[in-house]
Amino acid sequence: MPMIRSVALTVIAVSFSLPLDRSQPGGDPFSVTVVASGLDTPWDLAWGPDGMIWFSERGGRISRLDPATGAHTIAGSIEVSHSGEGGLMGIAFHPDFAREPWVYAMHTYGGMFRTNNRLVRMRWDGRALGAPQVLLEGIPGAGIHNGSRIAVGPDRMLYVTTGDAGSSDVAQDRSALGGKILRLTLDGKPAPDNPFGNATWSFGHRNPQGLVFHPTTGVLYETEHGPSDNDEVNIIRRGGNYGWPNVHGMCDDDIGPEREFCRRNSVIEPLATWTPTVAITGADFYLSDRILGWRGSLLATSLKAGTLFRFTLSPDGSRITTTEELLKGRFGRLRDVLAAPNGDVYIATSNRDGRGSPVRDDDRIIRLSAR
Ligand SMILES: [Ca+2]
Ligand SMILES: [Ca+2]
Ligand SMILES: [Ca+2]
């Protein structure tokens, strides 16, 4: 008995005197540092062409964070309609930023009777962002399901996720802008050679919250919120039908008849599903050897589960082979993840989004660094 007590006391002493993560039995292969605090619902973390981490906050601010010091300054702000899940969301950069210094952003606008989302761009003059120019508007918006992640493809096109904004029927309508992944030129026009002659690249989506191209294969991965069942990770194919609202997750008749619809409509099934849901959000690929064994992993945050997921993929990338859950509950709701070129990983918390229990320092950007 005295032996056991002394072991227990040692564990307690360690957990107070060393960084947070070492208190976990077994230990994670990384240490955790809080890089920025006092933020309000940071939504997107993006590695800037200037070596800074750019991040959006849902209320409308875009800031630049110096990864070396954690100092961050506001680059600009957008007037947004900010209620429920809407506001300022995804950001991205023009692929020729040195010559074409455009920052893209998705945000909610409108008011009580009509809410929409739109894609804008702002010019960066080296010190501040200019006024937003509207590239595409009238995307269905609401207090919920606004999609709005942006990724620039290897084909130099913009890929933008849109949610069903609570009207699930739009998702199967190929000509509607909601419940889609859109493929647009860098000027926000429907990209040439899109599958249906409009902006739609894929359809049948409910609320896609993560979007990332695999940096070597060029395959597009997406994370998506289900209703109370069937959150999903998908591989996005040209013209693909991802099933919503007729199919949740797999074509397995779990929520009613699905198989017939799947057969008739060639529905593409997800790589993974979660029931009950975890509210899976931002995604990125880890390409470094700094954190041992992580090279090639797909990382994704989750709001409800408060987890960083690390997925390993089959050699051809078409299947998830292992799933690891990290940080579970330690920082609350997690909105986005960014794998920095040097092998560090940055994560944005989302405890001030109206559904969390913020602590004094929330929201925060934290960094995972190899030990
Ligand atoms: Ca991001
Ligand atoms: Ca689906
Ligand atoms: Ca199903």
C-alpha cells in the first residue's frame, strides 16, 4: 500500500512540473505550446506565402501570426453577418502571390430575411488588406451548414465547399450553389471543363468543413458533418454524387432505404464515418519526418469530440488504415489544423463559437512540436 501511494504522488508531481502532454501515460510524440490566446472563434489557419500563419476569426478579422514569436497583427477585416455558424470562414492565397497578392475569403452576408455566403478577394499591399471585391455571391447561407472551406488545386483553380444551409434538397440539384464543392477560376468564374457546365464540381454534400489536396497525388480529400449520424471523410471526384440527403455515410440502409438510390445515382461512399457524430472539421496532410511516424498522415480536427484525428492511408490513398485520436478533450472544441512546412502542427480552438465552454484564455492557437 505505501508503495502504491508513493507512485501516485510521483505521477502528480510530474504532471504539475512538466509540459501538459507528459502527464499522459505513454506520452505523445510531441510537446504542446499555446502560441496565441484571447482569440474569438478562429476558423481557418493558412500557411502564407510570406512564411506567416494567416488566420481568420469568425467575426471578420484576418490576422498574421509569426510562428517564431507568436506575435500576431491584424491584416484586415471584413464586414460580415455573424450569427450562428456563419461569419468569416475560409481563407486562401493566389498561387502567384508575389505577382498577384490576392487573399481569398468566404463569408456570410445579409440579414434576418436573407442570408447568403460569398467569395471575395482582397489585395495585400505588404501591410494591410484592401477592400474586398466580390467574386461569387448568392451562395445559400444560414445560421447553420455554411461550408466555406477554400483550397487551391494543382490545376490552379479554387475549390470551395458550400453547405446545404439547412435546406437539404439543394444538395442533389446540380445547378444550385448549396451542398456542393465548387470549382472556380482564380477570378471566381465557373471553371472551364467542369462536369455540368456550371460551378459544380461535386454534389450531394451536407456541410463540408475540411478540404485539402494531397500534395503529391493531387487527390482531393474532404471532411463533412452529418446530421446526428454519419460524419464523413471523402475523396472528391469530378462530378461525384456524395448522397446527401438521400444517403448518410455508407450505402448500407442504416437510416432507411439507401442502396437503390446509390445504385441509380452512382453515389460515392466515404472512407470513414462516425455515428454518433464528432463534428469533424479542418484537415491537412503531414509531410514531415519531424514527428516520428507521421509522414503522409491525414490530420483532421473535431469540434464535438475535441480531438485531433490522425489517419494513416493505404499506399494508394484510397482507404484509411489506422485512426489515432489525440488531445482528446484537452483544449475543447478544435476547428482547424495546419501542418507547417517545418513539421510543426498548429491547431485552432473554437470554444467561443456559442457551443463550447470557453476558459479564460480561449480561443487559442496551439502548436505541436516533435520532442
Ligand atoms: Ca486551413
Ligand atoms: Ca455522403
Ligand atoms: Ca448509410
